[in-house]
Amino acid sequence: MADRTQRSIVIDAPSDRVMAVIADLESYPEWVAAARSVEVLEKLPDGRARTARFVLDAGVVKDTYTLAYTWRPDGRAVSWSLVSGDLQKAQDGTYELIALPDGATQVVYELTVDLNIPMIGMFKRKAEKVITDTALKELKKRVEG
């Protein structure tokens, strides 16, 4: 099993507002630099995504992939896993939201990605770190902005 990358950030907003931004997958292209398009393919009864297709363009890395989502009932976490992808053979991730006493939210992001092309472990971990750091900074900017 691949190593998991974990990063976190504090966002000055309540966790329900943070989760609302995370759950609005179809708006990702408005604030996630690498997301060209996101299409929710299936929805759960509560309106949240069960599966979604992403078109990613991060310069050198381009991929089209489908993720399946599991939303924790308390609204404090979401996890996903890869259903299919062009470049990726596996992706597992989680956002966990921790409400802080001052009304802010700590967001913990865990990610594991495995590609169909060979990549030295050191480079793969560096890429995961860049992906998670960028995602958290973009999320913070979107929620607080």
C-alpha cells in the first residue's frame, strides 16, 4: 500500500461553511486552479455527490478520472476513492473537519495517489505534498474570501 500524505490548515469559518464549499464539487473549476471541469454523475438522496468526473490540467499532468464519495453523517468528514482514471490507478482521500473553540475549523486532508506510470517514491510524495498544500490553500481562500 502506498504511503499516505497528511496536511492540515486552519480556516476562519465554521465547519458547516467549510463542508458546504467542499461538497459543491461542480464549482471547483471556479477556485481550484487545476480543475478544468467537474460533473456530478450520481447524487445521494441528500443531494451530495455519490460519484463525480473530474478533468484535471495541472500543466504537465493532465487526467480525467471518476471518484466515488462517502459523506460522514455528522457532516464532519468526506472520503473518496478512484473509480476510474486515465493517469491514476488509485486515489484515496479524506477531508476531516475539526471545530475549534474560537469558531474556526481545522481541516485535515489525507491523500494517497498511485499512477499508471512508474514514479520514484520521493517524487510521488513530493507531488502529493504539493497537491495537498495547494488544495488546502485554495479551500481556505475560497471559504474566507
